Amino acid sequence: MTSANTNDITQLLPLVEAIPPLRGKVGRPRRRPQHLQGDQGYDLEPLRRMLPRLDIEPVLAKRNTPHGSGLGKYRWVVERTPCWLHQFRRLRVRYERRDDIHEAFLSLACVLIGQYFL
């Protein structure tokens, strides 16, 4: 949880490191994704060099190129989730000062959204 004016790129590597192990397959659980998709805001050369060192293939849209990065068919999955969460008014505008209360409402909204699809 960060403040509203924090740049996303500064939180990318801590987010990747916080991914829990994936279970269900035989062998050592994988802790990192195989691919990382991002829009033009994540197009930084240091990031493009660091991700392969972590055994992650970067699939990032390049800056100053015409649209057509190929991310559009997968990007809608990411873009729709905040829209679903913003249906809950307490998540659209944050009223709580404490992070734990806001995270509790976020978890509750995710459960309600997930039950809709079961």
C-alpha cells in the first residue's frame, strides 16, 4: 500500500519479490512469473536489464511507438479489475486513514467479486 502519488515503477520489484510460491506442480515451487507485461510507463532500460536476471521475460510496450504492442488482448484483464473494485464506493474514494482497514475492505470486495464468477 503506497500513497496516491507514488510512481508505479518504484514498486514493481518489491511487488515481484512479494509473490508467494505457486503450489500444485511437482518440484520446487516457482516464486516468480515467467513473463511480466506492462504498458509504456514501465519502459525503462534498467528494468529491461534487471528482469532477465530474475529469470523473467519482460513484455513491455515501447515508448514513442504506435499503438499495437500486442498487449491489448491481455491488458483488458488488468484494466477491468479496478473498474470492478470501484463499484464499491469505499474503495473508489479512500476514507480510512489506517491501511489495515482499507485492505480489509479490499479483501471483502475481492471475495464478493470472486463469488459472482463461481
